[in-house]
Amino acid sequence: MKVTITQLRAFVVVSREGSFTRAAEALAMSQPSVTTAIRQLEDILGMKLFDRSTKVLRLTKASKAFLPSVERIIEDLDTTLSQLHAVAEGTHGSVSVAVLPSVATNILPRTIQSFSLAYPNIRLSLYDDNSSGVRDRVLSGEVDLGVAGRTKHINELQFDPLLRDPFGAVIHKSHALARETTPLGWSELTGYPYISFSSDTGIRPVLDTVTDLPDNIRSPWVEVSNIATALSLLKTNLGIAALPQMSVDSIGNELVFRTLLDPPLFREIGLITRKGRSLPPAAQRFVEHLELALQPRWER
């Protein structure tokens, strides 16, 4: 039995309008097309749907019982199609994002604020992790996209730079190096207990690109795997560290940030996605709002 949606929809609208002419107008079809659709449906079902006269069009007893079920089918279909259209337009759905803690603290609040106002029917799932963790979540498909520092090259992933975050020395306010706020050279960090990062983070590979680092930085007394741990140690004046500025933007007045020069160093933060796979429309809308939140630091 090959009943078409056009035939069922014609049946519902003719029943509602009580006229083939008015039904044709409502359906934006020609009257002969509507008549043909009804006749085909009657042939398929093996029953008469309407009693016709020159003045009145009435449902038969059998079709009157049949009508509510067909109306539900059409209504459910229209609702489903409307929802699918909303998803395709990026106005409904869900977005899962893995981000660095510093991104979650400094960028996401502005992004989420504008995004939720524009798309109240899109749900967000956020996961904070270090750069390797963000990369692995994107690679496994656990999340739609990630925002993190550049890590080792993986063929399956694409990294699109968003901004450059300058490094500086982060020091407790009581430390001798905290008496000034002007830029420092790397050599001026010599001799102080240094807090570094493990190789699976996005920060350590960037630090390793600097030549002629002091021995205390090359061989730190402690290594950590996330910035939150480093900040806790710094706040108790257990050492100094070189950190990207954005990671300490909201640390309060316990620590001092002094930009490092000779050479200047930057952490590159970017969008991580899977190669060859388009972002879902809702995720693409989120990226657009992320770009807006990063202005004027957004880099193409």
C-alpha cells in the first residue's frame, strides 16, 4: 500500500475546507491535482472518502472515523519537519565544547551570554581540560569542538588560530621580583624556585622553544599538569612561573604579572575540530559568538 503524504494532506485539507476549490487554494495546488490525489487515495484504501453533491461535500462514515488518525500523522510530521528545520538552521539543538580553564574563565562568560540570548533553545555542554585533554575529547568525538593551545600535530584534527596570549612571570606580591611591574628578561628569573608544566600540557612545549633558558627553568623543582595547581603554589609563594597572561587575568591582587621579553613568547590559542567534518549548525553559531567575544583579539 503506497499512500503518499500529498494524498493524506489533501484528504485532511479537503475535509477541513469542505471544498476541492478552497482546499486547492490552501495547498497551493491546482484543483485537478487535489481531485486526483483524493481519487488515488480512495483507490488505495478501497473505500469512498466523500459523498459528493452539487452543493455539499461530506465525509463518509468510514472516512470520518479515519480522519483523526490522519490528522495526527500530518501534525506529527509537520512538527518533526519544523524541528529538523530549526536544527538545520542552528536555532535548536545542542553544542558540546571542551576548553582550557583560562578560556572558560575569561572568554566563555561573554560568549555564553550573547549566545544564550540569541539561541535560547540550544543546550550547551562544557568540559574544561588541559590542551591534550581538549584535543583527545575532540578526536574521540566526545565534543563538537575544542578551544585550546596548539599541541602536537595530529592528522585527524584541524587547528585554526584564534589569538596570541603573551607570557609573563607570575610572582607572589611579597616576592623580590614583584616590586616592579615592568617587563622582565628570562635571565632575571635565574636562581628562583621555578614551577613548570608537564609535557602533556600546551604550555610546556611553548616554553621549550625558548633557547638559553636559565637552568632553574630547564630543570624546575616541581612540575604540574594544570594552571590551577600552579596558581595555588604561587599564591603560597612557593616559587615563580611563566604563564600566559589570560590564565592569570582574574587572580586578584595576590600575584603580580610581569611580561617576559628577550625573547617575547606567546601561547597560540585556537579552535580544534575534526578534519573533513563540518560543524553542526548549532556549533557553527557558537563559533560565531566566540569570535565576537574575542574581538578585538581575534586573529585570522
